[in-house]
Amino acid sequence: MARAIWKGVLQLDGSEVPVKLYSAIEEQGVHFRLLQAGKLQPVKQRMVNPETGKPVAPDEVQKGFEVEPGVFVMLEEPELNALEPEPSRDIEVTRFVPRDAVPHAWFDRPYFLGPDGGDGAYFALARALEKQERVGIASWVMRKQDYAGALLPHGDYLMLVTLRHAGEVVSASALPAPTGRKPDERELRMAQQLVEALADEFDITAFRDEYRDRVLELVQAKASGRTIEMKRAEPKRADDSLGNLLKASLKSARERRVA
């Protein structure tokens, strides 16, 4: 069973809904320990002076902000501590916007919000958001950090997804302007046929971390004294012809449909 990592209270125009926060993701990356060769003893990373190579004691390390190349403003811990937000358990919902009003690029990390007693108001809010196709915009403080987030319905429950702050998302207008010719009618028809041929349901189980799977297979084999042959993925041949790419993709999609 999932364990709550934080408790808070949804504040909605005078109404309060106690909630519990649960992580909606579980990291599955590959983590290695750094060991000294031969002795297999864990090694530690230390701060060193790059010019002398000598270690620097923790009490001699100070934070600095580079304002221009080689020029730093030195900052003291008490100064930074004074700038931290005031602790709070309030999750303030300031407005409700249409479901599609927040572009996907702004979404960051998802959390589940579960009820913390008084289930009626909680489930009523989840149903109202689902029915009206709305998303709540919220702000809160957690672990000495300010957050902005989107409050979403997720089935019968609520989900709170942190949002990136202003200036963190690159606008599409910053991309290079399109160059070259526009696709012709034939290419547009082929692209449409390709989309139709690949139309299917979303299956999250199809997206595995294949590198992690191969590493774990190697670890298990070596731990049991076995050897395995590790095969590398074949590099794909570059082909800058849109028509050829569409033809190959469409043929492959049709073959998979028949199989």
C-alpha cells in the first residue's frame, strides 16, 4: 500500500479539504556503488581545490553566485535561510481553468492526493472537476520550497502535478523557422494513412527501460557465475526522404496488422 509523504489542506475560497500527498512515480533507474578496484571498498567523493588537488574542509566551502565570468557574490547560510518560504500545510487553489489551458510542457512531477478523513468534500471536488472538465491552479510550500501545480481529476481521485515556473519552458517561437518545401498532397495522404494504420490503445507496459533490463540480466548472470552474450541494437540507416520514410513505416505497420 502506498504511504503518504506529506499532509496538507486544500484551501478553496473558504472551504477546507484535508488531503494526503503520495508520490505517483517510483524511480526505477540503475544505481551503482563506486568501489576501489581489487579491495572492493566503497570510495567517497571529496571537495578538492582544482589547482592544488588538495581536499577542502567542509567548513571552508562557501556558496557563491556568479554574476559575470569570474565575478561572484558570496552568500552566507543565515542570509539564504532568511529567504526560505514560511512553512505551511495549505494548498491554495486560486482558480479553475479549462482542462486544455495548461500546455503539457509546463507539467513537471505528478503526485496523488488522497483524502485525509471527511471524504465527502474530497470526492465531490474530484467529480466536479471531471464533469466540468476543469483544472485547479494551486500553490503551496513543501520542504522549504515554493510550488505551483495543477489539480486534476484522476478517476475518483485527485492528482496534483507540479508546474514549472515562468521562464523555464522554451517557447516554440524560439525554434528555427521552417525551411525547405512544404509537403505535397501525396505525402500528406501517406502521413494520414500512417497515422490511421498505427491507431491503437495506449499500453504503458510496452515502454520498458531496456537498458535497465539488460543491466539486471547481466548482474544476475554474473552473480550466479553464468556468462551471457550481450547484443547491441543495430543502428538505423539515415534516410532524409520523407516519402521513403513514410512508405517504409506504412509497410511495417500493415505487416504488423496482418501478423
